[in-house]
Amino acid sequence: MAEAGINNDEEMKDVEDCNYQPQKYWGLDYHFRSCLKLYICEILQAPYNTPYKGLFAYKNHPFQKVDIMGVVVGIDERTRCYTYNVDDGTGVITCAIWNNLPVDNYSLRRLPGILIKKLDDICKPTLYELGDMIHVCGKLKMFRNMREIVSSYHNKILDPSTELHRIKELPHLHQQFYNESFTLPKTIQDQDKT
């Protein structure tokens, strides 16, 4: 796989160059809590923020959540989760999709049988095949020294024009939002000086 591991020296230099705002102000950056729509190569190259575990950086924006779209090029089925290797043409990243546990709660056993069957059907994971175009949103994490997206939302893309919309949307998002550096509002800057 063409996934990127960590190179601590280079990434520490990148993190120092990011010029982060103090951690207490990260909530003012609207990128921090939202899922950033990025190319996979940007996710793989984003410096891992070692002072604050679990954070990555794009320009001087700290982020944890990403939104990607790509083709499934690898599948690994495990007992507790499925891992899919997703390729968007710029790189390949692993996406973990956890299996929901079957309905086995004692309090739910008192439900009528048809409702329990429906709950079991809902809990079955959605399986994807090689070549499927999927949309994944989730938290970016380091797992065994590799970057991985732990999915909170995933869906198979059936309309091929969706990929074209994404290709058209990403340069606009970068130009208008992501490439703009995060600066504090003047009122906050004035309060910091005092």
C-alpha cells in the first residue's frame, strides 16, 4: 500500500511552522469541529500534532475529522470491524467500519419478535465490494503508525456525477476556506494583550 507512516523530524518541523493559536481558542476555528473535505494525499501528508495527541494540521488549522470519497481497492474483514482501503486517485488510506453488536440486551428481549428482527437487520454492517465508490466521514487516527479513518458515516455512491461534483468542489473549498489562515477576531486579540 502507498500509505504514509510517521517521520518525526519532518513532521515536528511542519508542526512548528503551523503557528497554532492557543488551544483554548481552537473552538473559534470552524474547521476544528467539522469534517474537512480533503484529498487523501493531503491527509497522508498532514503533520501529526505531537504536543496535542490525536490532532493533525492543515496549514495552521488543527483538525481531527475528515470527509473523503474514493474507490474501494482493498478489503480486510475482521470479527469486530471491516477495513477498506480507499483510493481517490491521489493516495490510499484505510477506513475502519466497526460492526454494530447484535441485539442481545435483556430489556430488548421483551419486544415483539418482528421488532427484534428489524433491529438485527439495522445492526448488520453494510458491506462494500472492490471497485465500489464510497463516501466516508470520520475521525482520523494513528493506528500501528499508519493513518486510519474511523468511520462515523459511510455510504455507497450510486450516482457517478457525485464524484464530479466533489472534484469541482474541492479546489473551491481550498481556495475560499482551507488555505486562509486561522486568525483570532480582533476582540479576542485585544483581550489577550491585556
